[in-house]
Amino acid sequence: MQNKDVSADIIIVGCGPSGATLSLLLAQCGISSLVLEREKNIYPLPRAVHFDDQIMRVFQALGVSNALEGVVRYNPGMRFLDPQGNLLLDWPRPAGIGENGWHTSYRFHQPDLENILRNKMQSIECIQLQTGIEVDAIRQSEQHASVHCTNGDEYRAKYVVGCDGANSIVRSTIGNDIDDFGFNERWLVVDTLLNTEKPELGDYTIQHCGRDRPATYVRCPANRRRWEISLKPEDDTRTVTSDSSIWNFIGEWVSHHDASIERSAVYEFKSHVAKAWRKNRLFIAGDAAHLTPPFMGQGMCAGIRDASNLAWKLAICCREKQLPDITREAILDSYQSERIPNVTEYIETAIKLGAIINSCSTELALKKAFTRDDGTVQLKSMMPKLGSGVGVGSNACVGSWCIQPQLQSGTWLDDMARYKAILIIESQLLLEHLQSDATTEPDCLVITTQDEPELQSVLTHYSVDAILIRPDRYILGSATNSVELAELLNRASAICLA
Ligand SMILES: Cc1cc2nc3c(=O)[nH]c(=O)nc-3n(C[C@H](O)[C@H](O)[C@H](O)COP(=O)(O)OP(=O)(O)OC[C@H]3O[C@@H](n4cnc5c(N)ncnc54)[C@H](O)[C@@H]3O)c2cc1C
């Protein structure tokens, strides 16, 4: 065995989208990471094709949104058709830029994203990426955590994060207990490349519901088009992935004269959440922590949200040597308690959507499943709150996602602070606070409504006079008077966030 004392603060096992994003966010906080990836090359089979505006904001923080804009496509929405092709339900997405400063939904090709993230990683000194290295054991002590690799190397760091996918070895070490939501289905996924224009296929995602074999059509960027076909228990994986079988499945929409098959795979779509995301110095994130049926295109998005929730917390615990144990524990435990309810809401909605696609639903059934108590149909972007964690106070906005306004200069809010906390505050309240309690002067980016009058709209949106936005863009807490503000800033300073 060769002990390698690399100087990284954090070891990340796995360099899929979750691991890559985590390393880049940690680097934004000045925290170094060693990323160990088993494969030499990026995963070649068809996977994610959708992410939303919350995720684009994370990519904005990483400084890769410009590169991504060159390879993504705005998604105009989803339509549900019955077996005869009649429209059951239309779920259009707004054509313009939404309240997050981006389109609400994007189509993309997962390898394009992973290449962009890896290129960025390679340009950053405090990230070491090693490919072709498989971790086969993980240990921890009070002082550090270590990984052992199949080539005999051993590495040590302050924390280890398993972003090592569905069969995570880090999860096995933490504990393999899961909450299973019961959705288990085999689907065939086929990516084709059109060699001719086929405008009749359309730009919407189409859910072909209630058929003998329910199917999804996805309009991907450039000439790539995807079909996902539900399989039956008797379908043999090798047979269904043969070219003749694939053309048979998708023949009603496209033929070998119009397109070539780029790649195909059979997946068993699962729905579960690991019960433990942390054990002392070990963590899991992404598919290692949860699996989501892909009907809402949210599996990878959830992994990116995990990374964004965890990175600033790990950074605080790596940086602040004098942090009391109790505070350190509270910060690190909040990762799981905040993330599980959030990801569970996506999984439950994806299962509901899957059931509808599979059933012979009428328009009425579809509307019933997605209608709120007030009678409105709920097919809109979800932005569930976080579970309880480090939030301060009882205002309804605590743990909610914060919108991103554009400032008078044209700059977007996040560009002022990338992956750092921001206090937006009504000018008079800040003045009062500084006069009464100079000891808790906020140590984060402070923007007053006098500096940036547009930000008044954010305060009005949440009916508050001050709001502290965490690096992951959820709301830590708010204030409507100087007493609440002092409490908010005291708490933020106690967890070293601001
Ligand atoms: C058909 C399909 C469609 C999907 N569509 C969408 C979508 O539209 N939108 C969306 O958000 N999500 C979607 N998903 C889900 C998305 O692809 C995954 O959630 C995402 O890839 C998970 O990223 P990850 O980084 O957590 O894990 P992975 O991408 O699985 O990466 C894990 C990495 O860890 C490495 N690794 C594993 N074990 C070890 C080890 N012991 N040592 C070292 N390295 C190791 C692996 O080689 C791998 O590179 C879809 C999935 C499928 C299958």
C-alpha cells in the first residue's frame, strides 16, 4: 500500500455531474479537492437531457453558463397525448427569461455538460482530477477520512464525499438503508441523429400516454432526438436494443432513412432516497443518495442541488478551525435534513407523472392529479423548500429559493457574489442596525435598496425589510426590524456564514 498525503481538503469519489460541480463550488470557497474517477472517459450512454433555471444559476456561479448557452436549447414545454394522438394536457413553458434570470427549462446533452465542467476543473489549481482510479475501501478516524484504491494507493483528507452514483461504495460504508418509493420500471432509451429536417416531430416534449407501450419523445439540441419506450416484463434486453427492434419501436415517428441510432440503453428506473447521507466525515451526494424516475428530468438536478447545499457547509468546517463541535455538527447534519424533503418532493411528483403516462388517463384524470385545492392546475416549475436545518426564524420565506433580479446596471444579482452569501437590506434598517449594534456588522456582500433600488422588489416579494441569501441561493432568514436583524446576523455569524 502506498500512502499518499495529497494536500486536498476534500476527497470526492466519482466525477459525474455531482462530483464535478462539488469540486468547482468548493474551489469557489478556496477549498481544495482530489477527485477520483474510475472511468477514463465520460459516461457514454444516454442519460440527462433536461435541467432547470435553478441549476443554470449554479452553473452561473461556476462561470460556465456562457459556455453552456452555446450547447443548450430552451425547452418550450411538454404535451400529453392519448393513444389516438389527441391532446390531453398542454404544459407550456414561458418563452422569456423567468424570475431566476434564465429560461425555466433547458434541453442539453449530458456529455456536453460534463466536458464543460471537466474543462473548468482542469483550469483550477486547487482541483486535482485523477481518472482511471477506482476506490475500493473507505475509512475514517476522528481526525480524517481516507480512501483506498484498487491500485493500492491510499489518500487522506478532512472529508470524503461519495458522488459515485447508484452503486456507491461510500453509501455502502455509511449504511445502505433506503426509503423505496416503489417505482421500478424498465425503459428503453434511444438517442438518434437526424440526417434531414423533421419539423413535424416538433420542439415540445411529447408524452404518449396510455398506450400498449407508453413513450416519451424529447427534442434535444442540434439534430439529436430521443425516444424513451416503456418495456414489458417479458422483453429481453438484448433483443430490444437490436437495431431492427429499435426501428420497430420508433418507426411511427422516424425511420432509418431520416436518422441514425447514436446510442441506446435499457434502464431500470428506480425511486429511492438513502436514509443516511452522512456518517461523521463521510457524505454522499447525487445518485449515490437518491434515484428519481426521469419523467421530470430532475435526477441530475437533484445532485447539483446536493453539491450546492453541501459545498459551503464543508468549506466552513474546513476553514474555521475554532468552530465549536456542536456548531460543526449542526452545520454538517443540516445537509441531510434540508435536502431529503426537497428531493423527495421531486421524486413523488415524478412518480405521479410516470403513473399518468402509463395509464389510459383522460384529460380529466390528468387535471385531477395535478390540480391544487384552489382549482388551478399545478403544472409549473417546482421549487420546493428545504427541510429544517440552519434557517433562522419562522418567516415563511426561510428555506425558500430566492429569485434573481437584474440590477440597474444590467448585472444579475448572483454575478455580484457568485457562490457567496448576500444580505439585501432596506437602507434605513441597515442604518438603524449599525447605530444600535455595531458588533454584528454583517461580513458578507451587503446591498441596500439605496444602492440598488431594483432589489426592493425582492424584499416586497417576501414581505420583509432584509433577507440573507445563502451561497446556494436559498434564504437563511429575514428581518422586518432591527431586533430580528440582529438575531439573523448573530446566527449567520455563529455558523460563520456571514
Ligand atoms: C435515461 C435517463 C434519463 C435521464 N434524464 C435526466 C434529465 O433529463 N435530467 C436530470 O436532471 N437527470 C436525468 N437523469 C439522471 C442523471 O443522468 C443522473 O442523476 C446523473 O448522471 C447523476 O450524476 P452523479 O454525478 O450523481 O452520478 P454519475 O453520473 O453516475 O457519476 C458517478 C461517477 O462515479 C464513478 N464511480 C463510481 N464508483 C466509483 C469508485 N468506486 N471509484 C471511483 N469512481 C467511481 C462513476 O464512474 C461515475 O463517473 C437521467 C437518467 C437516465 C438514466
